[in-house]
Amino acid sequence: MNVSMEECTMLYPTIWRRQAPSLWDDIFNIRNEFDRLLGQTETQVGSAWVPVVDVRETKDELTLQAELPGLTIEDVDVSVEHGVLSITGEKRQEVEEGKEGSEYHLVERRYGRFERRFSLPRSVDAEKVRAEFADGVLQVTLPKVEAAKPRKIEVKVSDMTRPGSK
């Protein structure tokens, strides 16, 4: 199975510009596709929900914020592997004990396992990724490698004469 770069961007939301593909991209894309398909079956059986995410970029880093209401830090896992950021976890249904004779008439809140995966650009320093969780919001900070940060190049005046001038 050969997965094109265009198909890869459909597998996971690519929120950043892609760099030139490496020789290993196809292998990792195939593995990720299997993971996605197997995980999708579990999500369809349970009550499907995925946390909403905002991504912001500065010259030094990318910052991802995910809304995870009702979850605790123990309910969430964050990992980076082969250029893919994964946020996984589970939102459990609240069980009210001791209320005999009560039953739900309407349940609209979503529960179950979730997974969000994002392809990272090569400009991210995977060794320095950090995550913080407060007030139901997960913030993942993805610092850029030094070479990817913009820098100003000073242009100096040269005293060399131009060809053809005297």
C-alpha cells in the first residue's frame, strides 16, 4: 500500500506546512493508517467525541490548546512518535450513586475514549515538547529547532568595484 503525501494529510489534520518527505514517511504513514482504522472501530462503538483544538504559531514555537472539560490530568496522555503528536484519553460517564428511583430522561454529553493525532513539521524540536493541564484545557508547547527560527541577515556595503565599471 503506497500512501501519497496528499492522502497522508487527509489521515491526520496537517495544520502546518509540510517539509520535503523523507524516505521513511511512507512506512510511518502506513502504520498510522492501520492505527487510525483500528481506533476508528472502537470510537464508532462507543460514543464518539473528539476534543476541539486551537493551534497558534510564533517565530519560536507552536502552541496547541485542547478543550477537555470534565477530565483530569490522569485521564489524558500526550506523546510524540515519528513526527506525529498524539493526544489520547477517556472521558468517563458520571455515575450518581444513592439516588434510588432516578433515571435519565436525556443524555447529551459525550463519553468514551478519544484520540487526536497531528503531523508535525520538521521544524519542531520533539525532545523539548512540553504539556500543561489546567481548568479543563491541555496546552502543548512545541518549540522550534534553532535552524527553523527566522534570523535577520545583515547586508553590508562592499567596496569591490562592479564588473564593467571603472
